Amino acid sequence: MIVLNHDDVARLLPWAMLTEQFKRVLCNDTSVSPPRLQFELSDGAHDLGTLLVMPAWRDDALIGLKTVTIWESNRARGRASHGASYIIINARSGVVEAILDGGMLTERRTAAMSAAAASCLMRQDTMRMLVVGTGPVARSLAQAHAACHSFETIEIFGRREKAASEMAAELRDAGLPTSQCENLEQAVRSADLIVTATSATTPIVHGRWLKPGAHLSLIGSFKPTMREVDGETFRRAGQVWLDDCAALAESGDLLDAIAEGCLDESRIDGNLRSLLRSSRRPAPHDITIFKCAGFAAADLIAAEFALARASSGTVGASPRTLAL
């Protein structure tokens, strides 16, 4: 069995390369990825956390299964709030062939999908990026987009100022033009690209702040109770794309905007597969939205790519070296 840990997955899936892999493979991907299973766990008196189960498969090749745990109470104990593992199973024999660190796989595929969508929707003269959030996914979004596009400025906003300051400093040390954002409204009004990756349950970005031509990549709202932007954001949008249509049943951003009459399902342009196949591009003044709630086919594509690169030995590690 091949085991790829956190560092292995990060090394095997460089940002620009994984983004291009999604752009190539998703256009013609035939994998099956049913809606994820989500369980809210409780001990009877308290909500403990969330368990997500995300399968995907190709009948003649592989089965991929990701499990994700989300325990927000871990933050107070100094532990990671999210944990994940990814299992690769041979679709013909049922034998487990590999286990990958699911947390790093999720970070990489999420940020790379965001960058792939932005390559179709973001203005080419984009210079100012705003990252809302300070967790691992937010950090990955900044790195992935910066690997695929040159920005003059990247601002970091977080509800905890210390976390935003530390993240900006860390990315600046890595060579990115980052700074801490102190006024969110002002930053949104000037941003060309806005990416959000928070656990917010009420809108923190408002549509009235958006300038014409802005592109938003919304990552955080993956449950009906979570919301990062208001309905006005969707009302003003010229194009709205989803990573997968299952997001319509999962994201509070979408569900609440529809309930408020700010978004009709008929206005949703399609999913990431259809976006990458389409030659249609937004007008320069259009506000565009890519809403990502996560879908299992993307995990499978990223995991396959990591395993292929490990097998080739091009990054200094072979399956034999990593096998248990």
C-alpha cells in the first residue's frame, strides 16, 4: 500500500501544475461523484462536530473515498479543526492501493479549482487580490492564485487581526506582495479578485461594495447554515458558476440568496466542467462568481495525479519508498 503524507502530497501537487491538470482533465472527466454524505454528530447534549463522506469512482479504474471531520471546538484546545484522509481502491479488485493525507489534498484541489475557474472568469488586467480568511485553505488560495497570475498587491483580512498579520508576514517572506487588511469594505471596493474561505454564518462581504469587473471565488459556505456573502452579491453578478450543481443543496450562500429572491436557479451558468469547456467569457464590467462547495471528482483527479507523479519518480520519491 502506498502512503503519501502531508508533505508528500504538497510536493507532488505544485499549484500551477495541478491547476493545468484540472483544466485538461475536468473537461472530459467521466467519473461518478454522488452528493457527499454529511452527518452532524452529537453526544445528546452538545454538538460535537461534522463528518463528511465523499466517494467518487471510474468503473474500470479507481474508487476514491474521502472522509472529513470538522470539530470547531478543537481551536480552543490548540488543535486543527479539520481532519481528512483519502483512500484509493482498485475498482476491479476492491483492494486498497493508497492512502493520502486528505487535508493537504483538499487544500490543493480547492485552491487549484479556484485558480482554474479564475483563469476563465477573472479580468486579465487584475492587479489587486483580497483573501478573506486566515486558515490553511485561505493561505493555499493566496499561493495558488499567485502561482498562476501576477498581482501587485494581495491583502489578507481575518476576524482575528493577529492571525491576518501573521499570515501576511508568512506569505511576504515567501515572496508574495502581501499585507494585512484593516478595513474590509475599503479592500473589497478596490479588489479585482476576492477569495473567501471562512466559517462565517452571516455575510461578511456585501454586494454593494463590489466594483464592476470584480471576480469572487467563494469557498467557505459548504453547509446551509454558513454564509459569506449577501444576496445583493448574487443579484449584481453577471455570471454565476458552481464547482458542482450539488452546491445548490449545500451552500447557505446559494440557498439564502435564492430564498431572498436575489438569485434564480435559471441564472446559474453551469458547473466547472462546463466552464472549462466553454469559450464564452464575461464582459469586462461583469461581476462574476465561482462558488465552490467541494466535489469528490476533483479529489479523485488530484489523488490520481499525485500517485502518477510519485510513480514516475520525478520528484524524488517512488511508491516503493513510500510503501508500508
